[in-house]
Amino acid sequence: LIWVRARAGAATLALLTAVGWLSVQVGKVLVHRPRPPSDTVHALVVEQAADSYPSGHTAFAAAVLFAVLAALTLHRRSRRGAMLVGLPLVALVGASRMYLGAHYLADVAASVAFAGGTILAVFAVAKTRLTRLTRPQQPVHDQAGPAETGRRP
């Protein structure tokens, strides 16, 4: 629906989400923290990936929320509804990852910080360009009279 109504806005939303979500890969490469031991946390799911820090699932949920907030800011729309729906969803995803025994609390918190911080940084740097992309261009009218254009009346 967003793609049909506003392609530039949809592309901005997708780009910011991808940037925020993929930013956690930096943390995974730098930290290499193993997942919680499944026997001590009674893990309901045994994750195959070795790196726990930060949580990719929580980062994706946070990236979607921050990208939606950025897009709403560009269009000068209220962000209240997105916050009321998005914050509990991000918390639910993070809590579910800890409940399943796949992540520590620090993994979940760091993923929100990585995704949110990266999106905020990219948004701050690219805000003017994104604004130009998402707003319709105003037609340019020739306001000059015949004498100013060099044409004869």
C-alpha cells in the first residue's frame, strides 16, 4: 500500500529498516559472544548461529519502528500511534527472545541501541535529501514578462 501511494516514502522506509537491521552485524563481528547455555536457561529453542550479541530479531523490530518514525517525521505526521503500537511490539520481540533462551538482556537492549542509533545517524545526515525525495516537486512557472525573456510581444 505504501509502495502504491508513495514510492519514495516506501523506498526510504525500506532503506532505513535495512540499515538499522544490518547494523547489528557489526556488533556480532566485534563481540562474538556465545548464546546462553541451553541447559542452564532451559532454552525452548536451540539456536544454530553462534553469535548472541546483539539480537537480530529484536533489531529488526526496532529498525522497523525507527524507520516508520523517521518516515512520519519526514511527512510531518503524528508519531503517537506508531509509538503506541511499536514500542510494545519491540519489547515483546525482545522478551520472547530471552524467554526462548536465545539471548541475554544485554543482547536485546544492544540491538535496540544499534538499530535505533544507526537509523537516527543516517536520518540526521540524509534528512534534507530524504525530504526532497519524499515530497512532491512543485512545478516551476515562468514568471518573467516578455521584456525580461528577450522575446517580442
